[in-house]
Amino acid sequence: MSGDPEKLPASVRLLRRLYAAGLLAIPGPARRQLAASMLETFEAICLRAHRRGGALPSVWRGLQEVLDVLVAGVRQRLGADPLGPGRRPLRERIRPLADLGTDLRSALRALTRRPAFATVAVLTLASGIAAGTAVFSVVDSVVLRPLPYAQPATLVRLMRVVESGGFVSSWRSEQLEPWLDAGVFSAVSAYRLENRTLIGGPEPERIQVGLVMPNTLDFLGVRPAAGRGFVPEDGEEGAVPVALLESGLARRRFGTPDAAIGRFLEVLGARYRIIGVMPGGFHYPYQATRAWVPRSLATLGKTGTVNVHARRPSAIAEPVLQERGDALAAADANDDLVAWKLWPAGHVDTRLRRWVLVLFGAAGILVLIACANAANLILAQAAQREREVSVRAALGAARLRLVRQSLLESLLLAAAAGGVGSLLAGVLLPWLLRLAPRGITSLTANAVDLDARALGFAISLALATAVLFGLVPALRGTCLGAARALGGSRGAATAASGGRLRGGIIAGEVALTLVLLLGAGLLLGSFARLLAVDLGLELERVVAADLAVPEELYPDLESQLQLTERIVERLRAMDGVAAAAYGLGIPPGFGYLEFGLQLETEAGAVAGIDAELILPWSHVSPEYFDALGIPVLEGRGLEAGEPDDSVVLGSTMAEALWPNGPAAGRRFRLRPDAPWLTVVGVVGDVRSEGPVEPFGSMEMYRPFSGDRPTFLLTLVVRAEGDPAALLPAVRDLVRAAAPDVPIERIATGGQLLADNLREQRFQLALVGVLALLAALLAAFGMFGVISYVVSRRTGELGVRMAVGASPRSVAALVIGSGLRLAAAGVVLGLGLAWMLRRFMRTILFEIEPGNPLVLTAVIAAAFAITLAACLLPALRAARLDPARTLRLE
Amino acid sequence: MSTVDPEDLLPLSEPVYHILMALSDRPRHGYAILQEVEERTGGVVRLRTGTLYTAVKRLLERGLIEETAEAPPHIERDDERRRYYLLTRLGRAVLAGEARRLELMVRLARAKRVLVGRS
């Protein structure tokens, strides 16, 4: 039985090789000790089997041995003790728990011994948690969470389809009656929104009041926070007028919800006893609704139309429902109920949804970078920790215990990060919301608060990062074996692979940062272009005040206009006022939106008009164009005493109607059945909705006409100097001239424009902040990695300097390695950005994702950040004393 | 090495028991241990090299067996590179303890008529 390989049969030789490979399953130190014996024994076994029965039995035997060695090896690695469980006295069984206490304390000590590392790791993870949680809370509220009513999925809006194909939400009560008990809905609730002027406070205030059916609260499945809800008798005619208040209004007027009960809500023309206050966050049907007053459907129907919410019954099948509804629609003799449609009650603007997802993406990137940095930090400590762990393993500490201690450290880090992160998130969220466009908080029926799920998710992520990367040194340390770790050399192999991993992480961070920076840069460019758009009017000197003239005091248009004229006269006489006028709103966002147009001139139908056209138009006073600086291009503006059918067109509309020749004096109508309108003049186009023009560029202006009072009158003042300085004087004058008229809003033109661009500003601010944070984190991460690399290579660098390399070249070497990482990251980032280009286009304004200026700036920034991060380590490398480093090796 | 109470190591796993048993009468090398166990148990217990040597390593660590490079005088014709293992005093004590434990178990089984008759 000699061990001479040549004398072995071929099959045994092959098996031997297989067995030798299988030996790798056994952990290193054990393997080295035993390999020789094991191979010998294996040979002996196989030879004997071969001698006894030939090749086949020996192969079979050999394979069994290979399998056994594999299993034994794995079990060793998993920490199983071949000796057996052994008996454990009671004190040993209790010890693990006491051990936990000591382990926790030593984990804490281990962290406090490295305060810089611990602080930075905690802050890094915390910033990721905070950003992720805050943004996700917003996203969740807006996009994901359902309405805060019972069974929101069954809540629908009943819309009727009119002959022209449009969807209308308003119903006449007699039209609605047949639907109530027809077995189409399990419950129905109708309402109408009206404006009332609230008095009894320091100033009159216009509030939106919901006239609702008494069953509304039950219908929605909500209860008041204080007081009681409505009963059916409350809605009858002649009942005592009662009201429910919105939580914010109750608090503003009465202090606490309970204090409001039994007091009175005083509006012009009515006085309601407050019987209850709704919980905070209840805004039905809109965020602006401040009070609810009960009305039976019959009463509602007598004075106007209603909007309808209903509950779709789950027990009835869809086709049956459709049939019943269709029958009802067919039975209606009028042509304003051609068909019917159910819309889900919650409805989110797709544009809003889209860019909320942008937010989500940006925050997600930040979280990733934060976790990557934390991982890097932990890995940076790895080499050191490995050594420490190996020493303790050599001294006899159980492997499980060591791993557990590592785990505890990671858990402590994650716990601290979670605490700090939640606090940060709580601070971040209100700031986010304050910047947010109106859309965010008005389209949701919920208040946006910190989402527990978001917090939980972010913390889990941080935990996973900490644990995952924290376990690495512990696992590696206990495998390495004391001898090697204590051997003095810095474990070159593990350092190299660790370094590559960390470098890879950094390149990834740079890539992600690049994407964010690119996004921010593009949004900045987009915003700059928005600001530069010529709106067609001069807002820089304008002060505009929205008056909510109450119908109760001024019951017809004439009295309203008289009041307004009086005010405007006094404004004109005021110092610093160059011009004053009034109208129904001013751009951006004014007047009415007309749709369903079929434009006709005297020559016939106008060709080339988009059937989907939406036309903004408004009522204006004669000096309106002057006050707003809108140039009159043809004919004249409106004059006092103008006939009702006069019209001033924007130039694009005039062009569209009469492409060859003047428009002044010509006639047209909006639809074949509409009255003829006479054009008296043409003015320059304005961007009626602001720089981002959703409706095309046509608009028109008409004088105030008719008897019906208008719901809004906007005073327009052009200041000679700074409008902001003039604003208080304007407000005081209006208050003095009309103390019983609420001023709904007063602002300078600049403020109005800023508000119009609020959404874009918010996007920019947010992505910008996230990008900067990301850049900061990535820079820090880069700094960490390069420092690590330098400390690993001090030996090599020392040698270089000893053989004549200048400090400058050594520094250049270090910076070079950093720049290489950055280059990899930039390439990766550009690839990512290229994949996202189509999405980016949807949120940008007149700027391409590949804009060369922005791209260059961002790439330059990435390299600049890298340079800054590498500076300190490079300097440190340059100052190395070759003699010292060589001695240490 | 701190003093170890043999009782603390009980019960032994089956492979370890048989390895110690194989070494109880004389020092052996790895292959011989495998053979001995197979023969003595009539082929019922078959140790493989993986199990054997990982157990051997652990036994060495715990001081239940020792390694010796010298071939004992009565072994002939064997490769001088072979490592021989022999039982230490501790190992012997542990083995005896396990055997006693097993005997106790068998006596209990007999008393309760689970095992009938003498083998």
C-alpha cells in the first residue's frame, strides 16, 4: 500500500483527484492538518476495494467517500461539533442570556471606541431613512392611500353624459329621483357647494359650504369628532338651521372643537347653530370645504342642481347594474341625460401622479446612496475588525458568539440611525409640504403625515445594510484562523477583494449621483426657460386683488359693478398708481374655459379648428389691457357702454378666424346656435394659463353684461414703482371703501407668477436638494475609499518614494485612482440617464435631456467632487516618510 | 488546558464513540480505525474518511486522543509517514463514562421489559 501515484489504477487516480477537490469543503486549517492522512486513507480504501472486486466497487466506494468528505466539511463550516452535543449544566444554559447583556455592553463600547465611524455611519443611514420616509409619506398619501371613508372602493361619482358627448357632474333633483330606489346603488348622497361670506370675525371671509343630504356622514362612514351628526329632520324646510364645522375653522374661530358646539356660524343672510365638528383631516368633497349644512334632496333641487356620490353595490353583477342604469337613462325624456357613467370617487391628476413618482425615484436614489455609503464605512472597518475577531477566536471565543457581537453592533447602529432618521423625517415633511404645489394637499382627502410603513421600510433597509455588511468581518475573521491573521502581513488577498468591492460601490454611488445632478441641472434649465417666457403682458408692476363680492349685499351685477367702479376710481386717484381696472381674474389662470366649440364666421364654419379646443375667455373692464400692458394690435380695446356682443380677440384667434385680412368689425359665433359676436379689436396673445400653456394660444375678452352677479371681481392696479410697496395701500383702500367685501387674495404680479410655477419650483427645489445631498454622500464615500486604499498601499508608496518618486507623483497616483473610479461611475450614470431619457422629457420644459451645457456641467461637477474628495488622502500620501513605512512592513 | 470533567462531554456522538472504542486497545492510524469499526460492528457502522478525520481533529483539540508519529513496536510493514492516534487518560475516562451511561440505559430497558433476554 505505498502512496506512489503511478502504481494506482486509472480509476483510482481519477477518484483521488475528485477526492482532493472534495477536500476543499473542509475549512482551511483543518484541511491542511489532515489532507495528507485523508488522501492516503482514501487511496488505501479504494485500492482494497479495487483488489477485491474490480473497478466498479472501488469507484462506488470512492464516491461514497467523496460525498462524506463534502458533508463533513460543510458541517464543520456551519459550526457543528463532531463530538456531540455534550451535557450542558444549568449555568451554561443560562449563560447565553447573561452573555447577551455583556455582548450588548461590549458592542456599545466597541462603537464608542470609534466615535467618528459610529457618528458618520449613523448620520449617513439616518439621512437616507429621513429622505426616504418623508418622500414616501407624501407619495403614499397622494397616490397610494385610499380615501379615508368606509369601503372607498365602492364610492363612485354619478356623471351624466350629455348629447354633445361631454361628462357633466350636475343633476337636477327630479332627474335624480328615479335613480334613488331603482336598485342601481346601495346608497346615494347628493350635495351642492356654495360660497358664503363669513362674518363675525375681524374681517369678512369667503368660505365654501357644502349643502349636503343629512345621510352624508353615514354614507361616508365617518363620525364627528365632537358633538353630533345630522338627522333627517335637520334637512327639512323650516327646521332650525344647523351646521357642522371643519376642524381647522372651528379651531380658528373658537379655539377648540368642543368650544364651538352650541355657538353660531354667522354668514351673510343666515345663522347656523353649530352641532358638531368634524375630525381633522376630513375634507369632503374638497379640501376647501369648511362647513356642512343639511338639506333634503327636495330642498336642494328647488334652488339648483346637485352633484351625486353613490355606493356601488357589490352584490349586484356588473351587467345587471349597467342594464338598470341604461333603462333609467333611456326613460329620461330630456336630451341632457343621454347616458350615464360612474367615476371612482378619488381621482388623481395624472400629471401630479407622474411627478410624485419622480420625487419617489429621487428619494429612492438618495436612500440607495446612503446605504451604500454606510456599507462602505462598515467594510472599511472590516480589515481591522477581522483581525480583532481572529484574535478572539484564537483565544477560544465561540464563533457564534463573535458573530452575534458583530450583529449587535450593527443592530445598535441601525437602531440609532432609525431614531435620528425618524426625527429628521418629522422635520423634513412639513417643509416639503410647505413647498408643495396646491395639488398635493388639495387632491387628497387626507392630511399628509409620516407614514408608519414608510418608516418601517426605511429602517428595515438600513438594518439590512448594517447587518449584511457588519457580518462580513465577523464571518471572515472566524474562518481565517488565528495564525494567518496574526501573521503580520495585512492579509493582502482579502484587502484586495474588499477594495474592489468598495470601489465598485463608489462607482455606483457616482453613477446615481450623476443621474440626480443631471435631473437637477435639467430642471434648473427648464425653470430658467419658464421664467424667460414672454407672457404677453407686464406683470412686474401689477397688484391684483380678488374680491368675493357677496350676493347677499350686492344682488345683481349692476350693484357689484357700481361698487367696483367706485373702488377703481379711488385707486386711480391714489399716489403711485399708473392705471387701474378690473376683470374676472388675470392671467395666469383667469376667466372661464369654454369647450365644445364649433366656430363659425359669416363665411361659414371655420376650418382647421381642433374639436378638442378649449378657449379661455373673460369679462374685463375698458382699462384692463392698459393696466396689464397688453398691446392693442388692431381696432381698439373695450369702451364704457360697450354693447354686450362686442368682443376683443387675441391675435392667434383672429388669425384663425380670418387668416387673410383684418378682424375688426367682423362677426363670428362660438356655435351654430350661439349669438353672433362682433369683433371690435385685436390684442396681443397672452399666455393665459402661465408659461406652460396647456390649451393652445387662443383667448378672447368680453365686457361685463347681464344681470346675474358674478362670483369674482379682480382689481388690477399698475404701479408706477415697486408693486410690493404699493400693495398694503391698495389693501387698506379697498377695506376702507368696502368693509363688508372679503378680499380673497391680494398679491403682486410676481407673486402670482411664482405661484403659477409653484409646482416646477417645488420639483426643482426637491431634486436639487436631493442631488446635493447625494453628491455630499458620494464625495464622502469616495474620500473614505481612497483613504482606505492609501492606507493599504503605504508600503508600496513608501517603496516608490524610496526609489525616487516625487511626492507629487505619488499624490497624482492617488488622485488618479479616484478619477478612474469617478470615470467608471460617470459612464454608468450616463447609461442610466440615457435609459431614463423618455421619462425625463415628460417633466422638462423646452430642454432636451441631452442638453450639452448641462451634461458638461454635471460631468465636470462629478470630477470636481472626486478631486476634492481625493485631495486630503493624496496629500497624506505625498507626506509619507518612506523610511518609516518601510520599517513598518 | 483547563481540567475538563468527562461528564461534560457526554453523550458522545456515535462516530466518536466508535473511534474511541477502536483506539481503546491499541494505537491505530486512520485507515485502521475505519477497518476496525467496520469489522467489530459487523458492517453495521461504516465510518467514512470525512466523518472520521473531522472527528479526529476535534478529539485532538479536546485532548481525548493524541497523535504519535512513532509506529508502535508490534506493527510491521506499515508506512512510516502514517500518523497514529492513541487514547489519552481523559479519552479513556470519557469512553468509560459513555459506556456506563449506555449500560444504564440498557438496564432500564430490560427492567421495563422493552428489551427481553440477554444478548
